[in-house]
Amino acid sequence: MAIRLGDEAPDFTAETTMGPLRFHEWKGNGWAVLFSHPKDFTPVCTTELGAVAALKGEFEKRNCKIIGLSVDPVDSHQRWAGDIKDVTGHAVNFPMIADPNREVANLYDMIHPNASDTMTVRSVFIIGPDHKVKLMITYPASTGRNFQEILRALDSLQLTAGYSVATPADWQDGDDVIVVPSMSDDDARTKFPKGFVAKKPYLRVTPQPNR
Ligand code: BEZ
């Protein structure tokens, strides 16, 4: 069965470059990003893993762990890590799941046979403290991801989990946000003491409430 937003992220045990783990136990009660890449020793993947390593501190600031996956074995991930450091200047500082039997890839529907029978696509799952799937993105092998966008989406998820707001197109942390349409104007006045501007009755904008 395909995973949908709001579903519990399937638990699993796996071998990783940092030893065996059980996913939910490893994740704990924080946030996690689980992402797959198609294959070790490939160019786009090399740049992606370096980019994620460079951003690890940003994920940590957001109480979010990161974990990668491909269907290659652990010894391949470990040999490839040297190349990633050479090319990008960033040592891989998060676990990479080795999934040669595709157990995790199948659980998370990361193999799309009409794209490739053998390789995982570039999936991203953001999973909340309650182990529920909050966001999913899928890219093809030929398109490297923008991990700043993953951080931006994580900021939105964390903000909107705690306040009755939504974030507009291209929103960045600190920008104005949208009052959810289900809230009455009276409730919005109480809830957002800085006030709001109604551009349309259904589009009310307020300063970011936790700033
Ligand atoms: C890459 O990471 O460069 C790549 C991987 C699989 C297919 C195509 C490109």
C-alpha cells in the first residue's frame, strides 16, 4: 500500500553506515528526514549527500535527524563516503541505510518500476514527533534536490503544527503567515494580538506568531 500524508511512517530494522538500527527507536520523539538516492558512486548523488552533510547542523537546530538510503550495501556506502568528502568537502555525518534486499525501499514505495526496476528514486519523507508522515517529495534520478527547500518546508511544518496558520508560496522563516480560513475574525483577533490584514475575506495575513 502506498504511504499517504498522515499515515504512520513504517518502522523497520536496517543495517546502516553507523550500525544497525530500528527506525522509530533511532528517531525518538523528534523529527526525521528519510531520503533515498538511486545509487552509490553516481554524480548527482555525490553532490546531494555532500549538501546534506553540510546542512546537518541546520537540521539539528530543528530537532530533526537525517538518514539516507539506497539499495547498495554498507561497504559500498563506506567506500563512497571518501569520494563525497573529496568532492564536496563535507564528510557524511549521518547514517546511510544499506537496503540491498529492498525491504525499506518497498515499505516506502521508493522503487518506481517505470522509472527504474533496480534503483530507488529520490524520495523525501519528513516524519513528525508522532511518527506520522508530514511531507513527501519524489524527484527522478536526473534531478538533484534542493535541500534548502527541505529545510524551508520543515520550518513551515514545525510552525503550522503549533499555530493555526498556513504559509504562503515561497514563504521563508520570519515572513508573514496566513490565518487558517476555518478561524473566525473574532478568534483571530484574540489569537494573533499583532493583528491581521484581510486581503480577501479568506486570505488574512499576520506576522509570524512565534517571532
Ligand atoms: C546520479 O546520481 O548522477 C544518477 C544516479 C542514477 C541515475 C542517473 C544519475
